[in-house]
Amino acid sequence: MDELAWETLDSRTSYTCEGFDVVTDDVRLPDGTDAEFDYLSEEDSVVLLPFDTEGNVVLIEEWRQAVGRVNRGLPAGNLESGEDPEAAAHRELAEETGHEAGGLTHLTSVEPANGFADALFHYYVAHDCEPTADQELDYNESIRVTTASFTSLLAAAREGDLRDGRSMLAVLYYALFERES
């Protein structure tokens, strides 16, 4: 066991709501001190960087109550219980945008906020996306579908106009590691 590891003595769900739980762990720190640690717990998620058949990125615009504004970003959503991430990626793309992908490529998986959440995001590039159906939005989703060139998204990231962290990571990761290959 690593000398930095905390020992979990007990764990309980302190609060549950739609989308996440707040978990409280009773822990023993490496120096022997007992403490409590609270964190958000949620299902894994998928985030898609979908390119249409013209090479543009399919985006969504959606109200985000926590920040009080419409957010421009990439389609994303939680896995359903027992669902494979790739299946979830296909499902979320169709539900949020009405598009189907000709193919998917796994881009990366990250823990976006592991200091206070157990979230795991699986990123996919969706290729040759075409509109094939109507959106099937959840009751609390109001989504407008748009497109933009990848170059304009990269510029928005550079200028601080792409505020959504999930989308920013996908755009920058793709630009750094995948775009040229």
C-alpha cells in the first residue's frame, strides 16, 4: 500500500438527487488522524466530438442553471446502469442532436475533478455524422443543435470563449494528438 494512501473506515451516502450522490467517507490519514471526506459520486459519462459529413463539428447549446447562461459545447451524458461507453456515445449523440455517427473512435478517458468527484469521462470522436431522427431529450433538457468548424472551436478555446470544460478538453486533446493522424 502506498504511504500516501488513506484508509477508508466507513462510507455512506449523505445526499442523493437526480444525477449524483454526495458520499461521506470516514478515513484515517497517513499520520493516523481520523477525518471525514465528502465527494460527488456519479455514473461514468461520455463526451462526443462529432464531425458531420462536411467536416464541421455538431454542437449543442443548452441552458446551464449552475452558471446561469446558455452553454455552447459538445454532446455528452451519463451512462445508464451497465451500459457500455461506446453504446452510450451512440445513444447520447442521437438523443441530444438527432444525428447518427458513421463510426466512433475512442479519444481518451479522464477523471476531470478527482479532488472532489469520482467522475470518469470517456471521450469519443464521432465520424460522418448525419441527421437521421428527431432529438429525444430528457424532461430537463432544452437543446439547440448547431455546427461550427473545428478551427473556430480551437480559436474559441484559445480566446476563452469555449467555457465548457468537457468540450475544451476534447477540442484541445484532438488538436494536440489526433488531428494530424
